[in-house]
Amino acid sequence: METTISIIVPVYNIIEYLPRCVESLRKQTYDKIEILLVDDGSTDGTAELCDKLAAEDVRIRVFHKQNGGSSSARNLGIQEATGEYLGFVDSDDYVEPDMYERLLQAIETTHLPIAQTGRDEIDPEGKKLPNICEPVTERQEIPAKEFLRELLMHRGDCSFCTKLVRRDLFEEEGFPVGVLNEDFHLLVKLLTRRSGYGAAIPGIVCDPGQSYHVFYRPDSNTRKQTGFSRVYADNVDNADMVQKLVADTWPEDKELADIAFRFGIFQRLDYLLHIPTEQMTKDNVFYRNVVKYMRKTWRRAMKNPYLTPKNKCYHMIFTIAPRGIRVLHKKVKHIE
């Protein structure tokens, strides 16, 4: 019996770009797919467009819900999906025709529960932007611990949009609602999962090429609303989460512990480099805790082999005078 793939597309006020996304899914060379359009409370006519697209193709199923964000839309799609494997596509992106056929073939060949392809970013003029993650040049089977290591070194791809995932991996939990960088949050939990806590992941198979195309829109809701938002605080929380998971899962692995620590320092530096100076106050508890952590871990950071000299320099100066350094940094970089 042929395997079914369910492709889940969260949809919100994307009437201009949704047809291209859906058309790229309808053209998949793998036949046994279903396309789940989850309308997350659209108000611009996108909801009606979803229904129109479904009337044109029996493989398309539409679900309408109150606005709750991408994670809640994805989770509804997971609940309603009938396929053994799940894919996720953002509604302004598009994919190559053979993407899911290749990913499923990689899974069936290696018997790993997740397959991943490469991605590129395309601007509104159709030009390719610099790669965020470098694609592999040949198929690779990467053990879970090694894949996590690459994520923590900022070389791996945490996006679920580039992946085909065995459905049972979502039985224990779905995408976290109400946090940003939710793909990283969930993937790290899957990579550190052990038997007895749901299906474990021995590794991920990576397929060469860039079959997923991210449409970079400077005016997108995500980019307009983010600025300095809670994403930086959520990244710090994710770093603390992963450091604990690494300690619990591989307590004997000092190298990975050092890498997880480096990740936590890097995320805090990112927070301190982006927080508006007017929020760097004594009554900002989160900010004070970040500075306190940086001062407490200074000696360990200076000895960490995975932090660059530049990282360590920033760590040192932010430990001494975080607000003063930001004021100076803003003047040098002409940052508002």
C-alpha cells in the first residue's frame, strides 16, 4: 500500500502568494499526497481563496479557525492529517516538484524518521540571497547528537519546512504555542528524546540540493512585527532548555556540554546587542538576569574553545558595562 504524505500549510492573509505555494504542491511528482490548508482567521479574502482552491483539487482539505498563530495552525493540521509522514510549508514559499518524492525515498532507503532537503531564499525580484544554511553535496545520514551539535554551532537547519517527518514523532507533543523560534524548540526536544518518552530519533537523512524556496518579503508580518521582540528572550530560554537537555541526555559528553554552553552565551550576546538601551534598566528582570548570568560565567566563557575571540571580547565588555557599551556600539554602527 502506497504511503500517504500530508502537507500542512498554515495560512493567514496571504492571498497574493498562496496560489503559487499551492500550485507547487499540486505539481508534486509523488501522487499520494493531501494538502491541508489551515486558515488561521484570515480577513483579506484568503479564507475564500482556500475554499476555491479546494474545489479545484480533491487532494486539498481546508480548515478554518480563529487566529492563534502558526504553531496552533500546524498543530490543527497534525490532528487532521491522515498521512504516515508530514511536511510543512509556509504559505508564501514554494517547493520543487520532486521534493517530497525524494525525501520519502531517502527515508525508505535509510529507515530514518526524518529527511531534510536544502533551502534557498528568493527576494521579490527573483534573485537568490546568500545561503543561511549550506546544503549537503551528497546524501548524508547524520546521527541525532551530531545534528544537534550543528544546530548549536549555528550551522544546521532547524526549519520543519525543509523536512519530511514520520507522524508518530508528534504523538507526545506538537509545536509550542505562544513562543517564537518554535521549530528549534520542538526539534531539539525530538533530537534529545529517549525511549520511554515517545519515538526516539537515531538521526536525520539530508538530501542534496535546495528543493525548498523561501520567499523573502521585507514587508511580511513576521519581519514587520519582530524588530526587538520577545524572540530574543525566547532564544535565551531555548538556550537554557537545550543546555539542560544535553546535560540530562548525555551527561558524560563534556564537548557537547561546552557547545551547549557556547550556544547560551551566543544567544545572550544576541539579546544584549539588540535590546533597546531604554529597556536596559534595573526594573527589567529578564535583562538583569542575563547580565547576572554573563558575569557569573565569565571565567568559564574565557576558557570555552568554541567561543571565538570576538565572542569573548563582547562577553567581557558586556560583563563590565552593558548599557555603556550599547550606547557606544549604537554610535559606531549608526543604529537607532
